[in-house]
Amino acid sequence: MWEKTCSFFEVPFEMEEILFDPQTSGGLLVAIPENEDKKALKEIEALGLDCGIIGRVTEKREKKIYVLK
């Protein structure tokens, strides 16, 4: 089923497994303007929470998710 929405490019199989591992489910995902990313990271880190930038929004393509090396 996921093949319809996701493509992996030069990504090891282990990375694919991590992305679909149920143990990684439940995290909070937030979309913010790119020019506010550094400020937001600082504020979240100041709260003692782990955070990081994991991707970016791009134009619509054939599949919904592309995982690049």
C-alpha cells in the first residue's frame, strides 16, 4: 500500500524500516515557514525537548513522500 505514496532514493533498507517502525509513531510533526525555523528550534530546545528539521514542503508530485539520501 505505501508504494502508492512513498518512494525511496539511494536509502538503505534499514532506513525504510526505521521510517515505518511502529515505535517511531506518535511524534509531533509541525509545519512552519522556513524563515521561522531557527527561532522555533531555539524555543523548543529551551523547553528541554528534542526537536529537529526533518523535511520541507515542496510542489505536488506523483507520490506524496520521497525519501532522499
